[in-house]
Amino acid sequence: MAKKRVIIAGAGGRDMHNFTTYFRGNEHYEVMAFTATQVPFLAGREVPPEVAGPDYPEGIHIYDDSELERLIDELDVDEVNFAILDVSHEYVMHQASRIMVAGANFLLLGEDATMLKSKKPVIAVNAVRTGSGKGPTARRVAELLRDDMGKKVVIYEHPNPYGDLVDQSLQRFDSYEDLDKHNCSVEEREEYEPYIVDGFTVFTGIETEKVLRAAEEEGDVIVWEGGNNDLPFLVPDVHIVVADPHRAGHEIRYHPGEAGVRRADVILINKVDTADYDDVRTVRSNVREYNPDVTIIEAVSPLSVDDPAMIAGKRVLAVEDGPSVTHGDMPYGAGIMAAERFGAELVDPRPYAVGTVKETLEEYPHLEFALPAMGYSPQQREELEASINAVPCDVVLLGTPIDLTRVIDIKKPTQRVSYETREIGRPNLMDVLAPVIDG
């Protein structure tokens, strides 16, 4: 029987996981190409033979998503595996229509097709949308497991394969030097650096099983943090999904976030201190309708800065976490919220942006005062630096979870905005972790 010819449509991360765990070595499939969207600089690269495997001695090319119809026709493709994250259900079906009309079947893989079983307990944390607060929530989980329960905790991070895919097959981080050694992008640093600062070791990579086995060697418990709103790569013993009432309703309108809501053991409704009560109630109602037996925890994410007096009454530029305010659809982040709280005047960065940073702001017109910390390549980091330094402001508010001054040279005073997730009331995270880990 002839193999089905398939294209994997993704954005770096889930697409590679699907390939290494399901399609590579599968006697029923031949992967003809990858397509990429959302993330710049992915298209035009190759999945090298060292990663692609012996069936692909020349590797596999990554094309831009705009070429999908042509590729389906010219490569005689039978199926397209949709592996794009954090998109509306409407977008998913628009893509399905493109694919079907072009002559291929539209394929979504179920969770059992790609999740791997660990020998160690796994606590999985993902979110209904990027920017919901899954990073601070996952760190809170890791800290409770280590500090209150005495466990050796390792972190398994969703991969960000934006560079050398051979190097990114399996990576281990526990120092700033490791971030530099692996030429991490700003986006990768935003995921890994906060754990390193907290004293945790981070594992990541596109070879899911190799990463898992390496993590198992070092930890009693694995905390898996998803990228964007992805589902777990590993079979979780506790599955926590973070919901954001600032985008109430998105928990049932975005893919694969809704699937996370439906399969979660715990829904953590975050940011209830800054959200409208009616929006919190909407999230709670939707969660109960789609997952009646789930445990619901409410949490806050209080903001802090080192010196509020340095911000009050000043002209400030808010630099925000890139994915959250771009394809996450957030018009603001921690920087803008801190500026408003401490009485600063926000400066519009759009007239001063250059290069791909300017293009990003044009692509996402909902951004008015937020400058996304785009840094997927050395060129883009240089353009981010130039854009920030061109803005006429007194202070740069850094709403990203990393110390951006370690990556680029900002020639203005800076203030970092910090935020942590903390549960309010009961049940809390310890209530759901203790029975599984110590029970």
C-alpha cells in the first residue's frame, strides 16, 4: 500500500513534536514538506537529515504558509496535518477549507497519538491563550513541589525550534551561559530564564522522547509547560489549564485551548484582581459547561516594580512579551498595566519602529502603546534595540519576564515589571498536587 503524502502545517514546536512522535518512521506516511506561519524566519529553512531521519536523506524543506495550495498540487499531497496553535476556531476551519479545496484531507491528531508516558510524575501546565499566565503558574507549581514538598523538580519546556535544529534536538539549561551558548532568541529566553533564576534546570528540544528520558534522569517530578495554548506532550498526572478573564470567552473559541479546557483536571482562573467580575463569572460558567467535574482555582497576578517613583508622571515606553500581544491578541501587557497603575504617560512606539519590528506593529494594528519584544534573530534584536532607543521617553518599562538589558543595549533608564501567580482561597494548588505526589 502506497504511503500517504503529508504536509505538516505549523509554527515551530507542535509541528516538530507531531513529526518526531507520529510521522517519522511511520510506514503509512511520507512527509513532503512543512509550512510555517505566525513566527518570522521559519520559512526557507530545512529540517536537516540528522533530525528528519533515514527516510529523508536530503532533509525536509519548510515553506511559507502562503505556498500551501501550490505544494498540495505539485507534491500530490494526500493530507495536511494542522499543527498551528492559539488560533480561533474560525481560523481553523478557514484553513481546513483551503486544504480541502486544494485537494487534500484535513488532519488533526488526537492527544493519544503523540503524548508520551513518563516514568516520573508529570504536572502539565498549559493555557487557553498565550499570555494567560501559564509561565508564572508553572513556576508556582515547581516552587511548591520543591520548597514545600521536598521534591527534585525539573522543567520540560515546549520547544522553540527557531535556530539550529540539530542543536535544538535536546537542550539543557541551568545558567545564563547556557542561554548564550545555544544562541537563544528573546522568545526562548522568556521561557527558560525565569526558571534558571529560580534555581531550576530546564530541558527542551524537538526530540520529545530523548528530552523526556534526560529529564527523568535528573528529577523526581517533571513540570511540563506548554507553548502558547498547546496540549501536553506527556501524559500528565495532573493537568492544569490557565484561563484569562481579560479575554473571557476565548477559553471555548480558540484551538487547541478548548481541548485543554475539556481534558483539564484543574482550571486556574488567573488575574481575577484586575479583571471585571462579570468576565470572571463568564469564564467560570464556560468551564463548568465544558468540563463539569473540573477543579476550579482562582488566582491573582500582582504587579510590582523596583521604584514606582521613577515612573510616576514620566513618559514611558512599554515593552511587552512578544507572543502575548501579537498572535495572543492582547492590546496590553504588564508594562502598560504598570504604567497606568503608577501614573505614567505612555508613548506610542509606532512612529519610531524600524525593520521587522515596524512590520510587526503594522501586522497587528490592535497594538497602540505596546512594543512587542520581538527577537527571533540577531537582525531582529538589533531592530528592537534601535526601535526602543529611538522612542522619546524618560523610562523603558520592561514587561517581559526576562532582563532584556542582557540581550540588547537600551540607552535609557529601565524598570522591570514583575508578576507572580498566587492562588486565593481554597482549593489551591497544593490541594491538587499533594494527593498525587505524596498520595
